[in-house]
Amino acid sequence: QYIHGLAAHGVHYLHRPGPTLQDLGYFLLPELGQDKAYISEMVFTFVFLSFVLWTLHPFIFKSKKIYTVLIWCRVLAFLVASQILRIITFYSTQLPGPNYHCREGSKLARLPKPSNVQEVLLINFPQGVVYGCGDLIFSSHMIFTLVFVLTYQKYGTRRLT
């Protein structure tokens, strides 16, 4: 995740703000806006914590045995492979970010050249993690959510079939 963060921070240095790309998704689902940006993070946090609690439940309730370590090994291997593919795609395809802080005129749309190595390695925490631009091909949040939901669908006892 740290290497992914470094790569996302690096692509933000390359980001060039431009006109927002026309996308059917943006027409169908309106933008949340700055005042409601926390909603997507709350949904992701709920999915993430639900998955972690589900994988740890055999230790708490002593119920159905699932192989927690094996599940986490598989999940983490898939997440690492997905994040590597994501890094390759967002470095090979530079797109202007549609988010409010990535648009023309925003002071966060372009990062100034780093003055030292420490500035790059610390990823400008926490601002650099939250306000990234240029890494648009597919979302890390979507990768994590899909992997967690599909893992539960395969190994969970109460499936949505």
C-alpha cells in the first residue's frame, strides 16, 4: 500500500488539469460535492470493517470454522496484484482528474516539484493521500470493495444467491 501511495503521489506530480472528460457515469450519478465527500469514505470504511470483523468472527464466537489466514493470504495476494496493475495503468494513461481539487484553478491540482527526497517519501501525509490527482483508471476503493464482497460471496455462510 505504501508503494502504491508513492506511485499515486508520483503521478500527481505529472498531473495536468484540463477539461473534465465526458462520462456517462458522471451524468447518471451526480457529484457528491465537497460538503458530502465523506459519504464515500464512510461507505468504504463500513465495507472494510465489516470484512475484517467477518474474517475474525471465528475467534470471537467459536462458530463455523473458516480459515482466516488462508483467506487473508489469498485476499492480500489478489490486492497486491491489482494494485500493481493499477499503478501500471495510471502511469501509462494520464487523464485530467474530475474531482474538485484536481480541476483547473485549484491550488491542489498540480504539485510543486519536490525539494528533497523526504518530501516524496513521506507522501505529503495526510494531504497527499487524500488529495491525489491523475490516478483515474480504476479506483483502489473499488478494488478493495470488490475483492471483499467476492471473497465473502465465495466463503461466507449467508450468500446473496
